[in-house]
Amino acid sequence: MEIVVRLDVMLAMRKMKSRDLAERVGITEQNISLLKSGKVKGIRFETLARICEVLDCQPGDLLEAVQTPSSLA
């Protein structure tokens, strides 16, 4: 199983740019980009909570657990 980040979907639904989210959350646009691409190993709960606050969503709207082919065996 792997965790997929759906931040790009939520940004599109909210018609918000990564740059605007980064400013409002207080992190760099580069970190938002890394989150969107799933190239991070972790995220602070404080940062996740702030992203959810800005996007008016729940953590489950941003993160999804999906089966990987190896986990189906």
C-alpha cells in the first residue's frame, strides 16, 4: 500500500495556485511542489493542519491510501 497525495486536485477544485497556498501556509513553493509530486517522506501535522485550514478540507481529502501491485499478492 502507498499513500498518494491529492494536493493538486484540491488546489484545482479551490482554484488556487501553489504559490498562493505556500504564502498562506508559510512554507516555500518548492515544498508545495514536493508535496504535490509525492516526493516527501513525511509532513508535520502542523503543516498538514494549516494546509487543510487554508483549503477548507480534511486530511483525507489530501491523502489517499492505494493498493500497489505488490501489496495485492
